[in-house]
Amino acid sequence: MHIFITGAGGQLGRALSDAFLGGHAVMAYPRAALDVTDRQAVRAAVRAAKPDAAIHCAAWTDVDGCERDPRRARLVNAEGARHVAEALPRSAALVYVSTDFVFSGRKKTPYVENDKPAPPNVYGKTKREGELHALRHPRAYVVRTSWLYGLHGRHFVGAVLAKAEAGEALRVVRDQVGAPTFTFDLAQQIKALLEREISPGVYHATNGGACSRYEFAKAILGEYNSMKNVRVAGIRSAQMRRPAKRPLNSRLSNEKLRRTGVPLLRHWRAALRHYCRLTALR
């Protein structure tokens, strides 16, 4: 397959480029090479690439930044998706990577694909708009995931380790629950969706299990002997005083994906151990 990837400079985009290399032709476009808010540029890039599938990773994921600048958030997260979906041939598959933030977080159990979205912030609202634009394409996959971290870019795991190494106080919320997801694993699952030609639609894809942000931070530090005694203070979300509200429950059910026969992702703790081994060798 010829695979067209937007946002290829980000942590998931780079993991996807690595995952597809070898067996497929990959056309990877970082933000500097393709501005998805530019409709004509997207059309020209897709026309030149003639892809069999496009994976739209380009997004503005700064949740508080989106709250401060909703216009930019909508241009990138919603209009960017519309531009890719409209430019793509109807015969090609489209994967739109979405987020747990399309849900309010008030549900007590894991969210399933047909639960009604109710985004609590601008980021979630614009990602939901992007979902709707993507789903107008006849071969669209909307893949919702949560709490991404990987070998590239900025993320929670890197932030926790950097603060611990610098001797800074760690204050982490303990009332937000979700599934940390390793981009290496998610990239492999997206690859399986396309290679196995699973029926298009909305799918939830995360590493197995769930934890609070506080528990995740403790597990991260526990992977390193030099940091096992670093203290972490557990606080409530309201104490963070951030511009954008976060969902308290970000758990996503992977049951629909399981029914397709695609192997589910390993438990988040196993994925974290793998990540820590890989980064220790770099």
C-alpha cells in the first residue's frame, strides 16, 4: 500500500512511519512540509501521492492552548480533517486519530463507541468536529485513543522523568483515570486495521487496563532504581487551576476491536516497561 501520513513529525506520526516502512510505501508529511489548514496544499499533496490510505495524525493537542485560541484549534483539528477527507479518493481508506476527550468523563464505566460525545473543552469539541468530517468519507476509520506517550515528542512520561531528575516537586492528579497508550503499540494496531481490511467505522484502541494519573506517575518512577523513592503528591483536578477542564473518566472499551479479531494491545504496565527499556538504550 501507499500510505499518506499527516503530522508525521509528531510522536504518533513517527511511530506510524516506522511501523509501515519495509512492507509499504510511506509518504510522511510533518507540519513543516504540509499545513493541513491549507486546503489547496492538502489537495495538491494527496493528488501527487495517490495514496491507498491516509492516516491523519496532524492535530493541535495543547489542550489549554486550544481553550485560549479556539479559532486555531478549529482550523487545525476540524478543518484540517475536512481538507484531508475531501481530498482523498473515495476508494482510499482514511484513518482519523481521535481522543478520549470527546467524552465528558462523567460516565462511571468505560466508554463504548456509540456513547454520545459530550466534549468538556475546546480541544475535545474540535476533535469531535474532525471526527464528523472524517466520517463523511466512505472508507473512514475513527480511532479514539488516550494518554499517548512514545519515543518522540513531549508527553506525560517524559515530563514526569524530567521533573524527577531535576529534583522538582511532583504534584499529579489522582481523580483522572484512563489507559496510558504507547505509540509503538497503537501504530501496530492501526497498521493491522488497514492490512486486514477491517470494516470502517469508529474504534477505541488503547493499551489494556487503566489507572489514575497519580498511579501512572508512580509506575513510571518505579521502573528506575534511582527514582523509586521520589515522592509524588496526589492532588485533585480542581487544584491544578487549568484553563481547560479534563474528563475524570477517560477509560475506553476495546470490546468492539476485539470482536474484529485484531489482537488487542498489551497491558499498559507491560508497554511502559518496554518503553523504559528502549529509552534506556538510546
